[in-house]
Amino acid sequence: LHLSIRRQRQMCIRDRVNGVNVYPNPMTDLASVDFNLSTNNNVSIVIVNTVGQLVKTENLGNMSAGIHTYLMDASSLSNGLYFLNITVGNSTITKKVAINK
């Protein structure tokens, strides 16, 4: 049952966004976050550190269907691992990113 629910959730987010790519990774100060929305939807990006503390948040608002690039400014962040959470509608995709200045 747990596996079935997880698959349904993954299918739901795939219906809204087709892939998220963060590059370069590891990054120094800037990285591009590319994503392709299947339909118009609200999008937000949240970055947390490895202990779960919120370090950056960006509400991108209602975005149109299509390919988008968000330029992530990490100049104020310290070296280390972070989790980039991109939320589309009510679903979230998490990508691990490294900062190495």
C-alpha cells in the first residue's frame, strides 16, 4: 500500500513538471534551475540546509506552461550540501545541491 501511494504521488508531480535540472552542481555562487511545466501552475523554490533550516525561499507565482529557468544565487550561502525543493501546485520535487566556493 505504501508503494502504491508513493507511485501515485510521483505520477501526480510528473503530470505537472517534466524534470528539474540544476547546473552546475556543485556550484560556486550561481546555478540554473531548469524545469518544464505541463500546465500553468504556482511555483515556489525553497532551499534548506542539512539540518532542515530554511536558508532561502522564492515564490515565483503563477507560471505558464513551458520551459523555465530560475537563476539561483548562492553567494550568501556557506560551502556544504543543501536541498532545493521546487513546489508546483501541491507537489514538491527535491534536488540535492552542493556549494563549493
